[in-house]
Amino acid sequence: MERVRVSPNVFLPMPVVLVGTRLGSRANFMPVGWCCRANLAPPMLCCGIHRAHATPTGIRETGTFSVNVPSAAQMEATDYCGLVSGAGVDKSEVFEVAWGELGSAPMIADCPVAMECRVVEIVSLPSHDLVIGEIVAAYADPAVLRDGRVEMDAVDPLVLTMPDNTYRSLGDERGRAWSAGQGLKAERGG
Amino acid sequence: MERVRVSPNVFLPMPVVLVGTRLGSRANFMPVGWCCRANLAPPMLCCGIHRAHATPTGIRETGTFSVNVPSAAQMEATDYCGLVSGAGVDKSEVFEVAWGELGSAPMIADCPVAMECRVVEIVSLPSHDLVIGEIVAAYADPAVLRDGRVEMDAVDPLVLTMPDNTYRSLGDERGRAWSAGQGLKAERGG
């Protein structure tokens, strides 16, 4: 099949989260798309954040941060937090703030899911800090739970694609993981 | 707003990619959902991969790996690669294999997007290796390019949610990033 060389600056589909930090004495929130789970047990995630932002300073100072999952209904406020820097603008009143057990990682009370994280390691890459954090506690709106677990369908999160800079909903179901390939497994063995 | 404590093992929406490695002399592919960009320039990404899999061995031995973005049409083959281990099963003929400039990171010629990566650092977490790689080259089907850049809409990638273990399409557009919050910025200043 014909393939052509393209810029290596390829962007995968991204979950949209808001990273919460304490800057000085106030809560600050920044939308982040470079975020994924990093370890299963204990649960950890990582976020790639440009060092030019105020957020890495708050993370380094407190050793903690929060990861909040906004619903699509919170798109405008989420996007606003990416348009202005916490270094110059007080974003502490954009959302209702909640402080959890860590005491230094402000969460967003009105997001359907919020996680408190303790820094495990910060890998300094050329432009970005890759912040690895253990999820020490998580909170959710009971309306997004099924059997006690967070169901993303109910959260109605945003997925960001670039370079078209488009916020999207979760799309239609195409199949089931650890299931869709069972026919091939039966054919090929394994 | 009422929030309840939930398991910290929360899963964000994930892009579905296939990580390619050379195991001994053969190509091997493993689906990975814990993957995001980590650095802008040079472009880097990271993948969280359980050390029980064969893939981390191939990555450590060669210092390279590939990240391939399957389209939803490749869901069955993608899922199959997650059902059997490269330690015991030869998955080198599931896809058409292409070797790029690194020579040790097998790519999938029939995926709309494929990236060759050189390992920058491997962070050993308790259960997972967080593999950070520089994207040294990328290749795409010309049909998924707009102005020379990869458009995810055209790729038709899979997004995985857990614990419902559902592969999904990209959903409908909800708004534009760096734009949807401009009204709030005008109101609030910044």
C-alpha cells in the first residue's frame, strides 16, 4: 500500500482533562490533552505539560496535582482555562473548588470525575515535563457510576483531535475489546 | 454538588494504537491504549506497557519501537493482537510489515498512520514500563492527509473506554479548541 512520509508531529486522539494545582494560595486549572494511564497497581497516570505554563510550577511546589474530567457541557469553561495563564489570571472561580485528602491539589467539584494525585516522578523532556502521578483518591458524581465504577458514556467527556482542533464526543460503539478478535484467534490459534 | 469516593483505578478515554517491536528476528504487534504525546519538539510520545508482555523486551533489546494507528476497519486484527502473546504466537503475518529507517521497528504498512520511535527513556513503574520515545519518522496513507497533515477524521481511529471495554469511533464535533472559551475570556478578561 502506498504510504508517504509526513511530519513526525502526529497527534493521537486525546482525552480532555483539567489539571488542578495550587499556585501560591489559589487554585488553578489547565486543560491537558497529553494524559494517559501509566501504571495499573497502584494506579498512576502521566501528563505531558509544556514548562512555559504555570501548572508545572504548582506541581513541583506541592508535589501534588488533580486530574478532573469535564463533561462536554463544561466545554466553554474548559477551553477558557486554556486561553489564559494562571500566572496572570485568577481562574480559581471558574469552577467550584474542592480540596481532598492531600490538601494541596484543588479539584473541580462540578466535574463528573476528579482524581487527587501525588507526584511519583517528573521527567524533564526538552519542552515538556512528563509528570507521573499516583492516583491516591478519586471522586465521582453518582450519576456516572455503574456497579460503582466510572462509566465514560455517562461522563460524556470530550476527545480532542489536532491539527483540526476539534472537541468531539465519544462516538458510536464499533465493537468490544478482548472480544472482537476472538474469531481470528480461533482461526489462527494462540 | 454531591460526589462520592470511587476506586482510584479510573480509565480515561484512550486512543488505540499498535506498538510494533522486533522480537528476535520477527515482527510483533501489541495493542496499547495507554499512549499519549509527551514532548512537542522534538516530537515524543509515551506508552505505558505491562512488563509481563513480550513487547517491553523487544523495546529494550532494540531501543526502538513503532506506533501504528489502525482504522476502525482493522478492529478485529487489532483486538486479536491483544488476545495472544508474541512470546508464544507469531503475529508477524497478521499485517503487512514495513521496515523504515531505524531498521528495527517494524511498522504496519496497512495502517493509515505509522511512526518510528527511538527510545528516549524507560521509566520502570511498579507494574508497567512507561516508554518514552522520539518520533523520528512518520508515514501515512495520502488519503488521510489534509494540507500534508494527518487528519484523524479521515483515519477513523478507535477510541477505547473501560471498564465497559468498548471500542468507539470518534464522535460528533462539539466545538473548537482555543475558540470555544473566547466568549468567557471576553467576559472575564485575561
